[in-house]
Amino acid sequence: MTLAEKILARHAGLASVKAGQIVMAKVDLAFGTDVTTALSVEVFHRMGAEKVFDTHKLALVNDHFVPAKDVQAAALSKAMREFAQEQGITNYFEVGRSGICHSLLPDKGLVFPGDLIVGADSHTCTYGALGAFATGIGSTDLACAWALGELWFRVPESIKVVVEGRFGPNVGAKDLILKLINILTVDGALYQALEFTGSSIRNMSMDGRITVCNMAIEAGAKTGLIAPDETTWDFIRGVNPARLISNPASLDLDSDPDAVYSQVVHIDLDSLTPLVAEPYLPSNVRPIKEVTGIKVDQVVIGSCTNGRLEDFQVAAAIMQDRPVHPGVRLLLIPATPQILIALIESGLAARFVKAGATLSPPTCGPCIGGHMGVLAKGEVGLFTTNRNFRGRNGHPESKVYLSGPQVAAATAVKGVIADPNEI
Amino acid sequence: MPYEVLRGSVFRYGDSVDTDVIIPARYCTSFHAAELAPHCLEDLDPTFVKRVSAGDIIVAGYNFGCGSSRENAPIAIKGAGVACVIARSFARIFYRNSINIGLPILSAPEAVDGLNEGDIVEVEPGTGAIRNITRGGVWTADAFPAEIQSIIRAGGLVEYVQKRLASR
Ligand code: SF4
């Protein structure tokens, strides 16, 4: 079996499952955000359910439109807050203690290798970075998971992505995943799991793995998965020592040698350059050389894709205290309070702000065109986020280019899309 | 999902119609059909809501509904009066959400080739039969797996869970 099949089989109580099979499987975590939870609460009550299946296995996260951007957004958060109180949900995250769900929940120790996780947010696939099978669902499915503790899943085929070689200067995890989406296109992995393997994945930090698995859905995938290794267990040791187990091998979280894959894709990092995805699809990927010089109004470094500490450290190293270009607004959005604290305590926050950037509290904000930096008609943005669909980040005639933090930092300094190796 | 015959005229769009154009996040502070429907597809086709009548049918290419998990997307489409979406393929969360809220969706690549903007089309969601009344042509959509048919037969996921809870 593949790793995806093993996790689903275990949660369905079956000895084995095969791609294509539909199973009912028990979930370890079923979470929602301020945008999706209020509807789930309504549906939950409409289903006639009274109590959630396990008050510790839900997480309710304020991240998309917080701090509340308007009255309606405030009402959405309020509905979530009241549900958390009514049900006694232990993992309710309030503004100030909350962050972007896909960064917050792993850091809170709520994701464990081999877990089956569903979330009413499409980038739930991110948790595959820790070896969990995690996938996005809608609000009605979430209400069902809360009521029953289980949900139906179609066991996905897996695409094996073998990554070898070393990143060149100023090339990183985002460039790798953009390259893969360019190869597969936006629906090349539809209904399938992406399993990332190879020496370069083994050498990659947890922050990098999170960036890679986060964008699995941009190729249509149901989840992205990395089998746990020392990096994973080190991370767990830091965030959830209580759940650590003495013999990780007993979890059997490696694909079998005879596992069946629908496709094998090889990516060689040695030949990779910084990449940028042009509007309006994350698969419209170009080498940086082909897009340099495009004037940009706003640069955003943040989101569940690239809002972790490593991303800001990379950006700071490239900016080297050079001022933000006068024609550019540079918005920095740490994904969690812990990352914000690290930025403050390390002095990075002050250096960015002195350079002319602005620092936002943890939120999705401009990534979803909600608030904190929405684009006007005709404006151009370069964001480290994951989607650049028409109208996603503001006016339908605004444009967003996607990149990693390296290109974003170089662009913020230059005022035009710039190669981080040439500034 | 209703088993009666649907009949309406075709609104045709391309590949990867994403949830951000189906219903932009700026309207997703509401999940009520009446508030969402007036903005359905406005960033892709601002005339859609003015032209669509109850019972009309959206026909599109690959990967319809890609992007966000927002259930607001199928809710907006259903709320706009659309009776059914026929596409070459659907993004998976949109697919689940549509089944769950009772918006009939049919994956039928060949039918998409034979349906033009404005054609009158007849659809039987129960059997997957699709007929182009204007120009002729009959196709059958891919069947739903048995497990999903049982959810559809129960009347949607809400009813399915109600039954499960009642039998406990
Ligand atoms: S940061 Fe963007 S992509 Fe990530 S959860 Fe928030 S809105 Fe979605």
C-alpha cells in the first residue's frame, strides 16, 4: 500500500484498501475557520446533532477575516466563539492567540504523523508535511464529521514525486512546488495524493515541507504527503512531547516497496531557478528571467504557504536593510503569534519596519482579498501566497504574481519584479 | 438530488472556473443563497446573473470549482437558479460540496463538446442522461459510486446524518 492507503485503511478499520475504493473513516481532527464554521454550526444543528463526537478533536481557528474586518465578519467569529463555548471545545483559538490555521495547528501539536485530518479549508493538505493524511472539505462535510466522528473518503491514487539535487542560491521550497504545478497543471493531480520523496525532501526543513505540501491542492491533489523522518519527529518533540512514541517505526508510515503509483515525477533541484507564477493561474510558471522588470504596487510576504519564520529570515537576508522601493507597499504577515514574537525578539521586525515595510497581525488578509491590503483596479501585486485567480486578491482587474520570499524581497527593494541573485 | 428531468438553456464557460470567480471572498461573510446569488460568477461574466433564468444549466471544461473549500460557491450557483452543472471534470471539494447541498453535477466530457451557449438541454440526474434538444445529441454522464448514490438517495448529507443519528 502507499502511505495514503495505509493511513486511510487504519482509520477505516480495514486491513488494506485500494485506490478508488470508498471508505468510511474515523477522523483525528476536524477543524474550521471563521469563514467556514458558522455554516457548519447551522448545518450541525439542522442535522439534529447535539454534541460533537469529541471536544478535543475539533479546532476552531480565527484567521481569515480577523481581527474582524466588518460587522458581518464579526458575526461569523461570534457564531464560532459561541459554538466553542456551548460545546466546550478545548482548541478554540481567539485573536491574539490565533494564527493561520495551517501554521498554527502543527505548532500547537494538533497534527501527528499518521493522523487523518479534515478541515473546512482547501489548504488542509498542508499537514502532509508531518506525515498526516489531511484534506480540505466543505462546511456540510465538517458538520457531518463533528456529528459522527467519521466521513466518507475515496482512497486516492498516489503520484510519487522524487526530488533530488540541491537548491541553488536564492531558490527554495516555493520554487520546487511551483515547478511541480507547472509540470502537472492545475488539475494534473485531481482526486490523487502527491507523495514527496527523495534526498532533497529528506534534507528539507519543516518550514520548507509545509510550503511544498500546502500547494498540493493547486495541482488538484487531495493531499500532499511526506513520510515522517527524523525532521518530523524532532518537530513533534518540540510541539507535542506528550504524544511522542518510543518506536515510530511501529506506526508503519512508509509506502511499501510494491506500492502502486499512477505516475512518477522526477524533479532535479540543481537546474531550478527562482520562479514566478503569472496571473491568473498558479501553473502559469515562468523563470524569473522572463518576468523581471514588471512594475509592482504591493508585495506581500505571508500566508499559510510562506508566512513562517524561515520565510522572513530569507527575506531579511536578501533585503539587507535596504529600503523598500518608494513605489511599493511591503506587507509582512507572520502566520502565528509565535512567529510574530520571534520577529520582534530577533530584532527583524524593527529592521523591516525601518526599511519601510509594515507588519500585520497574523491573518489571511490579502491572501483571500479580505482586508489588510486588498488591490485596487489595475494594481499589480507580487505575493508569496498560493493562488492568483482573477479577483482573488482584490479588484478583478488587479493582477497577482506568485513567488517565494526570495523574489518577493528583491522585488520590494527594486519596485519591479527582480531576480534575487541580481540585486 | 432530484430525479426529475431538468430542462434549461446552456451557459458555457471554459476550464478551471475557480471558486474565487464563482463567488469572490468579499461576499463570503454570508452563506445565505439570497445574498450570494446576485454575485454569482460576477468576476468572470458580469452579465450572468442578469441573463440566467431558473432551471438553466452551466456547462464548463475541466476542473470546475477549483480553489477554495467555500461551500458558498455551489450555494451561490444553486441560489442563482442554476439547475445543474455539466463539466469535463470537477475539483474534488466542489464535487463533495455540491452533492452535500443538493446541486446536481454531472461529469460528462463528450457532452461538453456537443453543447453550445444557448442550446436547450435536458438532463436526468438520476440516470445521467443528457440530451441536446436544439441540435440533437445524447450522452450519458459518469455514474456516481454506489456509496455516494446512497447519500443522494437519502436526500443529501444532512438527511443521511439525521438517519444515522436516529438509528443510534
Ligand atoms: S493564508 Fe490564504 S490560502 Fe492560507 S488559509 Fe488563509 S486564505 Fe487560505
